[in-house]
Amino acid sequence: MAPVTAAGEEMYALVERLYPLCRSITGDGVRATLEIVGEYVPLRVHEVPTGTQVLDWTVPQEWNIRDAYVADASGRRVVDFAASSLHVLGYSVPVAATLPLAELREHLYTLPEHPSWVPYRTSYYEPKWGFCLAQETLDALPEGEYEVRVDSTLADGHLTYAEHVVPGQVPDEVLVSAHVCHPSLANDNLAGIAVAVFLARALAEQQPYYTYRFLFAPGTIGAITWLARNAERVGRVRHGLVLACAGDPGRLTYKRSRRGDAEIDQVLRHVLTGSGRPHEIREFTPYGYDERQFCSPGFDLGVGSLSRTPYAGYPEYHTSADDLDLVSPEAMADTLAVCREAFAVLDRNRRYVNLSPYGEPQLGRRGLYDSLGGRSDAKEAQLAMLWVLSLSDGEHSLLDVAERSGLPFDAVAAAADALHGAGLVKA
């Protein structure tokens, strides 16, 4: 795992700032989150009205909450939204009532297998109200009457999402997506948001080849809304990556695109394998995060997903135990490093055509051998030139060359640059 870096500490500090906010698929919590993210990278924020048709879905009503609690006969709050946003069933409709415990139980959610943890539960598209609490808290409640209050609104409003664009040399785009709809869950997905932010900042310093579009949107409905509103732009998306669960101590996991052989799939496999990091490559499944929207058959984008321990793969997932202790600067720095390595490969990966394909061109008279004089890697660099010339048929990419030859990608890319400069290959 990567050592703690300044970026790792800054990412952790961003997660700390975002952690207390109550986020959902709509509402002021999302806006407050994007306002903070906007302090790090400039954002274009979009507001899409309730009722807007987006593909087969409709933008729902906006949900906001000010307070919620369950109080016992003495007025003591035994469950309190002010203590944690997880205590309220997401999208709970307003309620003000006094109920016996037996009736209240029908609206309570716990995790008996982890009695001290609070679960994360939602009811986005079915009008309900409820509270989430630790099983040990529920077990300690005596029979009797309880005051129940959810001070929320569910009304016509907007769905909010934001974009940040790092301009490239070409209009072809790489889409990087992170969901912003979960409340106080540090790994899922505040760590993903933080890694995306610092990846965008790093790319902006490099004058990348591709244009990089970062999308910060609510899960599922946000991605669907973006796709519905960007039908013309979708054709520019050449590659993509969904970032989630990016800060836990588990090994890195890459989930392939639906295609299974997209360029982003090849790049992540190459980088993870070559890095020596513990990792896993998983095949695509139509369950998970927003890769399933981007990879749906009508769009079929080459979008994979990078995480550490994947969704539902760690016991703290969707519980109060997904807290600030679960994520670390080291893990986020490591995830960021892999993203930077992968996009460095993706940005330089080209298909070349050999302009002198009949026999081996004379490299010496073009000064290519002389340029290697004194270099410790002269033999590797020379071999890389020969491999690039051999496979520059318009069909093989530089990454294909690196994998077939067993040479480092950087050596192959440098050889291609030299040959291009000498007029021996063209992209």
C-alpha cells in the first residue's frame, strides 16, 4: 500500500468534512456536499426538476430533513437524527405521533448480527417512515408509549448533480464517476469522492491527451439522468471508471466493463498486475454501482469500476461501522496512485502504423541508436523500438506491444515517441 502522502492526508480531511452531512438522492445534503467539493475543483452544478422523464425513470420529489427522533415517556431521545443521519430511514415521510413500542417496532430497523451497529436503509420510491438503530438500543427499550417525530419534506424540487471537466488535447472523453447520495458512510462513498477530486487535480497539471469528465451524481437515478441529458455527448466517451469504496484496508478490486475487453479493462489489468499489489479482477455483473447504467446495452460504454473491498464485501458496508476509522489516508493514496498510473497508460496508448514496413528500417542513420548511447537501459530501449516497428500495423496498441514483448509500457511509449519523431511511424 502507498505510504501516507500529503494528498492522502488531504483526502482524509475532505472525508472528515463531508462525513456529518445527511445526503440522499436529492436535497440540500447533496448541494452542501457539492459546495464543499467545489472548493477543491470548479464544478458545473445541474438542477433537474421533479417529474422530468429520464430514460425509463422519472426524477422523484426532493427530500429534505431537519430533525427526527424517538423519545421515551420522560422526553429523552432514545433515537436521534442529530446524533447520526443514519438513524432515519432515507426518504422518510413526515410523521408526528405517539405509539406503543409494539406498533413502533414495525418501523424500526436493526442488525441483530451486529448489535452495536446502526444499519443504513432507504425507501426512495415507496412512501414510508422509519428509524434505524442498534439492536442493543432496541433491546433496552421498555414497553410503553413513545413520541415519534420526523420533520421532513417530500415535495417537488430538483435532482442535483455536478460535473468537472479537465480539458484535453482531443474532445474524446474519459468519464470518471462517483456517487454522492449516501449519508454518513466514509468508505461508501466519501472515499471515492475524495479520490476523484484529487485525481482531477492531478490530471489538470499534466495537459492530458483525453478530456476527462468527472461526474458527481446520486447513484442510479443520477447516472440515468446524466445519460438522458447527454445523449449527444455519450458518443465521445471512449473510456470510463466508476470509483467507489476507495478507502478501506482491503486489496484493490477492478470490475470489468460489460464488454469485458474494453481498453480500460486491459489498462487496469496491466497496471494492477505490473504493480505487484494484491488485487482481484472481477467479471462484469449487472449489479453494483453506476457502471451498470453506463454499460447498459443501449450505451455499452467501456466503463469499469475500481474499488478496494467491493460493495457488500465487507461487514461494515451500509452500517454505522463504515466510519472514519474504516478509511485511511494510506488506502486512499494507494487508490489514487493506481488511478494515476492507469490513466497515464490510457493517455499514451495509441495505435501506430509503420511508415517503413518493408524490412527493418535503418535506425542508425536516423540517429536513433546514437540517442541511446550511455543509457543504462539502452538494450531495452532498442528492443522496444524494434517491437514497436514490428507491431505498428494499425491494429496493435502500445499496450498490446508492452504485453506481448514483456517490456515496460513506459519504455514502449518512449520508443514510439522516438520513432514518431524520426518519421518512421504515425498514429
